[in-house]
Amino acid sequence: MQKTTLSAALRCIRQPHRLQSRQPLRARIPHHTIQPSLCRAVHARATDFLPTNIPDWTESQREVREAVAKICVNYPDEYWLERDNDKSWPEAFTKDLAENGWLGICLPSVYGGSELGISEAAVMLQTIAESGAGQGGASAVHMNIFGLEPVAKFGTDEQKKRWLPPLIAGKERACFGVTEPNTGLDTLKLQSMAAKPTPDANHYVLKGNKVFISTAKVAEKILILVRTTPLDKVQKPTQGLSLFYTDLDRRIVDVTEIPKMGRAAVDTNVLNFDGWKVPVEDRVGEEGEGFRMIMHGMNAERILIGAEALGIGYAALRRTCNYVNDRVVFGKPVGSYQGLQHPLAECWMQLEAARLMIYLAARMYDQGSTDGAYANAAKYLAAEATAKTCERAILSHGGMGYAKEYHVERYQRESWIARIAPVSGEMIKNYIGQRVLGLPKSY
Ligand SMILES: Cc1cc2nc3c(=O)[nH]c(=O)nc-3n(C[C@H](O)[C@H](O)[C@H](O)COP(=O)(O)OP(=O)(O)OC[C@H]3O[C@@H](n4cnc5c(N)ncnc54)[C@H](O)[C@@H]3O)c2cc1C
């Protein structure tokens, strides 16, 4: 019997414009400055599917947008709904990105990467999320895009040769283990330990727990931060933490999935380990310097999570504007009623304001700035604007907003992630309060 869908019962919602056949990523996309004529270009319409005429983007950002869009268009909302319903890893999508050379966008070209900046990586992740993939698509490749920056920056040539090519080719997946159940955002107090059985041993032995570790069910590798010197034996709490990139040895590491609100395609897990032998050659950089190395990539990660959130926000706005244009109640499209139209106009303005901040922070990062104010503020604004947009999306759809078939409830569930991780809104406000406003620390 043919399945009757909710959308079949209503008039058809406009389908996204289908792009032409996909083309491989150029070996390297050169950086260009923005063309003056494009600065005057009219902004994209919120109803368009992955428009490229974003006024402030550079030519290389537009090229990334267009090329990634050509891949994403083959994975419509229905693909992502199925992954979410079945809790199944988006294998075809990640393989497609790998085959087209996207998994090493920020990594060195000598190992197969494209060596582009965070400004381009943010466009890539925004585009993936905005295509309807949401966090299901963005989180599946997030670690590839920037996760191994500490390795690229602080690893030896031998390590980079060993680790980067398989990651870039999509042959290995990696997860990132920082958060712990007993310490939460207080990273410097984390309790997992690594010790050498004897000073000249060629391995460490790891013991501890991690929580909320995304992709650990499918990853072959883990980048993990643990203490090698107890907190009471270091001069500063930032010392004594070490970073390892190693095999996620499932014979020793117990991985238990956490049932969660959304993003079911990508698993999140508790890790327990005791007696996990990790070779010395899998330590990244000097012993005790792990926190400094993690900090190096922190601003970039915030920018990228913010860009992913933005993508969800624009996807929700696109679906909603198309829906309220078509849905007629009381003789008119519901989008003509100001009770719906004005909040959606506010959502667009807030998303755009956050987007300008995200790409400003990205540009500053690419130009060498290590200041965290803009990266933090941009992530916060993007997460909040997206949360608000997803809420309005559901309300504007009425009952259909609550039905999975209309996708906005999935976006809404996924929009929560950027409000919590990798750092919460409260901690961002602490940062701005102390570092920008010059106010006293409360904790
Ligand atoms: C879907 C998902 C995926 C994740 N993936 C990963 C991953 O792959 N790897 C990884 O390492 N981690 C991951 N995380 C963990 C994430 O980074 C943490 O959840 C986040 O950093 C918050 O830490 P916590 O949950 O321990 O909250 P807590 O530290 O327990 O905080 C609880 C609440 O208290 C507030 N709070 C705490 N301290 C202060 C303070 N000083 N001032 C004001 N408010 C404060 C927080 O803002 C929050 O509201 C993931 C989380 C989620 C939800």
C-alpha cells in the first residue's frame, strides 16, 4: 500500500533548487579578496536553497559554498530524517565528502589537505548544516575539519605522516575526549591519568572516564587529554596535562552510548578505561603541555560550531518561509499575517548579525589573532539566533511543526548543541565579563 505522507495531504512545499552534477574539489582554492561589484550585490533570499551571493564572502568562500552545495544537494532532508530515525551513521555522505577531497580543508597540502582557512571551513560546515543535514551532517565531519589542528601544529613529521593522510582520505575517523563526568567545564581539574610504569617505559597506562564523547562508537582514533602530573604537584593548573592521539582500543576502553535529545545519526558516549596502554610515540608535543595545545584550537572550534548552528538557523528559516508562503488559512497565506511575518523578519536579522560576527571572528583567526572575545561572542550569538529561529519555525508551522516530516522539529532538537558545547553561554558571558568588561571573576 502506498504510504500517505502529511505533505501529500497538503499542497506541495517548494523543493530546493537542484544543482548540477558534482565536481571534484580543486586541489587548492586560492584566497581572493572580495570583488567590489559583489559588495553591492543584493543579499540572498531566505527562501533560496544554499545561495552563493552572500555580500561579504570572498571568492574562495563562494567557491567552497558552491562546491559543497553540489554534494549536499544529493542528500536531502529525507536522507537526514532517516539517519535520525534509524540512528545510523551517514556513511554515504561522509564518503562522498572524502572522495571529493573535503575532509582535509584546513590541513596541510603535503598530507593531502587543502590548507584553506577557518573562513572557508566555516562556510563548508555552515553549508552542510544549512542543506538540511544539520548537526547530523556537520558533527559527522567536524573532527576532520579542525580536530587534528594540534597534531598539524605540534606533531612531529613522522606523526603527521602516520596520522593525517588516513584521516583526510576518510579511512580513519577520530573522536575528541576532553569532558569528564566529575569536572565538567572545569577542564583543568580533569581526573583521568596517564603514567609510565617506569621512567624509561615506551608506553603510558591510562585510567579514567570521559563523558559526551561524540563519534566514539565509530571512530578508530581518539585525541585525548589526560593528566600526567597530579594537580597538587604542578606550579600552575594549566601544567601537567598531556595530549595523545592514539587507537581507540575497544578491548580496554568501554564505550557506552548516551541516549540523547537529537543528532541521533552521530553517537555520543561515556568512556571508561583502566590499564589502557598508549605508546609514547602517540603523545602529541611535550609531556605536560596538552592544555596549551588544546587552547590553540579553541577559538577555531567555537567559530566552526557557531557556523554549524547558523546553517541550522537558515535551514529552519528557509523551510518556514516556503511553508508560510504556501499555507493558506482564513483565505490568505499565513505568512502574510504579521504575527508570523515579523518574528521571522527578526530571526533573519539576528541570524545575519551573528553571521557577520562569525565570519569576522574567522577572518581574525586566519590573520593570526589569538583573542577569544569575537570567537566566543560569535558562537553565543549564532547559537541563540538559531535557537530562536527554530522555535519560530515550529510555531509558524502550527501542528506540522511538531511532525517529523517537516524537519523543523529535528533542527530544533539539534540547535541545542551549540548552546551547550563546546562551552556554555554562561561561560562565554563569564569570559566577556572578565576579559572585555574588566569585571571580577565569580568562581
Ligand atoms: C551533543 C554533545 C556532544 C558533545 N561532544 C563532546 C565531545 O566530542 N568531546 C568532549 O570532550 N565533550 C563533548 N561534549 C561535552 C560538552 O563540551 C560539555 O557538555 C560542555 O562543555 C558543558 O560541560 P558539562 O556538560 O559538564 O556542564 P557543567 O560543567 O556541569 O555545567 C552545568 C551548568 O553550570 C553552568 N556553569 C558551570 N560553571 C559555571 C560558572 N563558573 N559560571 C556560570 N555558570 C557555570 C554551565 O554553563 C551549565 O549551565 C558534548 C556535549 C554534547 C551535549
